[in-house]
Amino acid sequence: MELFIPSLFAIVLAAIIVMYALPRLSPVVLGVLAIVLLVLAAYHHYTFFGSEYQISTWQLPLIQYAPYLLIGGLVIFMLFFIVNFIGTGSSEAAAPVAAMNESVNKVANTAATNLTAAANTVNNTLKNMTANKPANNRAANKPANNVRFSQI
């Protein structure tokens, strides 16, 4: 029970902080807080386990292979990047891209036609509004007789 109760309190406290305090903070504050806590945790971990790091020597013989592993990993990463960026050249992989390009072109052409029609409609409406035509069989400058003060 002595390990269960403090752990339960820590979980409840963390849940309260996550549910009520963190959503009210900005992303910049959360980022800075995460960096500060990461640095503090790394410092605490190194001071707590520093003696164990000093006596741990099993990885020392692997130091001579580190450059080759790093360059090999970099070469493999670059190969995967080039293959994914340029493509393999097979038509099976390019078929969805071609279909997608056709769909995008169709939507772009339709959008251009619709925008032209909308612009023409607006232009015609503005021309009709600015023309000196009598509206509702009334003279252009003569007000209606049945307009109440509350409608003005």
C-alpha cells in the first residue's frame, strides 16, 4: 500500500494538470516548458546514474565501428529518399497519380468556367443596376406613394 497511494496521487495530480492547466497555455509556453523539463530530467538522470556510466565499458570496443555505421545509415537513408522522391518508374505506381492529375485538371477547368460565369453575372447585374430604367413601372426619381416612415 505504501507504493500504491503516492503513485495514485501522482497520477491524479498529473491528470488534473493535463485536463485543466495545459489546455490554457500557449504552444510557445508548452514548448519552453517541455525543453526545460527535458533538460532537468537529463541532468537529474546523469547525476543519479553518473557512477554507473563511468564503470560501464562494454560499449568501448564498438567505438571503432561508429563512423562506418553512421555513413552506412546515411547512405541507406539517402537511397530510400531518392527512390521515394523520384519514383521507381513503374506504371503501376504512376497510375493513381495520373488519375489524380486528370481529376485535378477537370476540377480546375470547371472552376474556371464557373468563375467566369459568376463574374459575367455580377457584371450584368451591375450594368442593370446602374442603368436609368424605371423600376416597378415608376419613374426613376419619383418615390413610391405608399412607403411608410418605418420602412425608410
